[in-house]
Amino acid sequence: MSGNIQWFPGHMAKARVKIQEKLKFVDIIYEILDARLPISSRNPMLDKILQQKPRLLLINKSDLGDRVQLKKWCVSFKEQGYNSLIINAKFNTNVKKIISESKIVLKEKLKRDEARGLKSRAIRAMIIGIPNVGKSTLMNRLVGQKKAQVGNKPGVTKGQQWIRLNSDLELLDTPGILWPNFENEEVGKKLALTGAIKDQLLHADDVALFGLAFFVNHFPKRVMERYSLTESDLSLSTVDLLLLILQKRGFKDDYERASQMIIQEIRAGKLGPYTLDLLEEV
Ligand code: G4P
């Protein structure tokens, strides 16, 4: 639903201010990324917005992403100074590790607090990310049955609540929503293909052709199997290939419907797991 937000400049400014207001009350930010788009699902201004705030990258929807690529991305993020975890909020994989990983990210701060004799308190965290990356799903996963809210804390925007997950972690009850990158056409196609932005923002056939070309290049066998194609079919232009698939599926000349079908199938992982942002291409 949140994928349908229309991001006008005013909305972007408001979203930025909202997050910045809360930053001073949190110890760590959980930045949620989509496993299919470890770069393209990130907000373009995030470093500016978050400044030096400690951050843990949560690469969500691991069931849909390419394991090999994701491991490479984790290494790359580490080289850039960020800890990351590959998680699956929907099926609850690695979600439990978030608390222990947060302590690793905040190790220095926790040590400093202890040395200064400060009483240890729960880590305060906030989830942020672009629409549809799984912020609410993760929130629900983390909160689970623990509906006990800690109540308003001084200084936090009115109406905001902290949810105590255990004695070690408190979570702000509303995730921060940021806008995706609209500047680059290829990024736009990637976002549309995975459902991160509204379908109507781009032509379905452009998005479908982009997706089909990606799979022909990187996973030709999957395309052959899924659409009963031969190896020589794959040397057709992507447009002709789409037309051939259209015929095989009995869509006659309904190019629009064929495009939608390709998009839906790729989105749903019917052509297998994939990561569109390839580390070696960035
Ligand atoms: P948001 O708050 O960031 O906008 O995202 P939200 O949690 O609403 O999740 C967006 C969609 O992504 C939902 O699907 C949700 O189920 C799905 N999702 C979240 N985490 C994962 C994951 O780890 N793996 C997979 N495969 N999907 C995930 P939906 O189609 O909008 O809803 P539904 O069909 O699941 O009800």
C-alpha cells in the first residue's frame, strides 16, 4: 500500500524532517534494503540525512534475492564501514540476530558508557527505508506478541511510542519512510520490476523487456525452462522473445498483458531468486 505514495518535493522535505527530528533519540538506525536491489532500494540522500548515526543494514526479502550476490554485498558494505544482516522478515529468518548485531555495531558506545559509569539501558532503534522493502513486516515480526509499549519518552515527537522488545532493545513504533531514487531510468525500471514503485510510473513493456533481458543474460536456463524455449530462441531480440512467449502463453497480440505477466512472474520469484544490482557492475 505504501508503495503508492506520490513523492513530491514537499513530501520529501517533510519525510526528511520527520526522520531528523527522531534521530537524536535513537542509538541505531535499521536501514532496510531489498535483497533484489541492495543499492537501488536505498534512499539517495540517506548519508546526508543520517550523518554519523550508527546504522545496521538489513537486507530483507532474502528468499527473493541471489545468495551469492548478497554475500558479496555484505562484504562490500563492511568495507564501506557498515555491518549488515541478510534477513527474511516474512518467514522470520535471521530476525533474532538483529539485537546481537546491534550490540556489535554499538560496541564502542556501550563500552564508553560503561567506562563513564552510566547505567546500561536498552538500545533505542528506529526502522527506516523506502516503501515496500518490508518495514511493517519486520516491525510486526520484531514486536510479535510484545505489545507492551514503554510510553512516550521526553522529547520524542508526540504520539510516538517506544516498544520494548526485551531488556536490551526498544523500537520506535513508526518506521521512517523515505523516497527511492527517481533520477536514473535504469534504477526506475529496477524499482518497478520489483514492485517498489507504482506500476503506472513506467511503461509495462519497458519494465518487462528490462527484466526479460536481465534473465536472458544472467539466468538463460531459467528462462528456457519457464517458457519452454530453445537455446536459439534466446538469441532473438528481447522484443521478439517477448512476442514468442506471448504466443506460447496464448496471449495472441496482447502485448500489454504479456508484459504484465512477465513482470508479475519475475516479481513473484517464478524465475528464481535474483539480485538486479550486481556488485561487479556498480
Ligand atoms: P513497507 O512497510 O516497507 O512498505 O513494506 P511491507 O512490510 O508492507 O511489505 C511489502 C510487501 O513485501 C508485502 O507484500 C510483504 O509481505 C512483503 N515482504 C516483506 N518482507 C518480505 C520477505 O522477507 N520476503 C518476501 N518474499 N516478501 C516480504 P504484499 O504483497 O504487499 O502483501 P502480502 O501479500 O504479503 O500480504
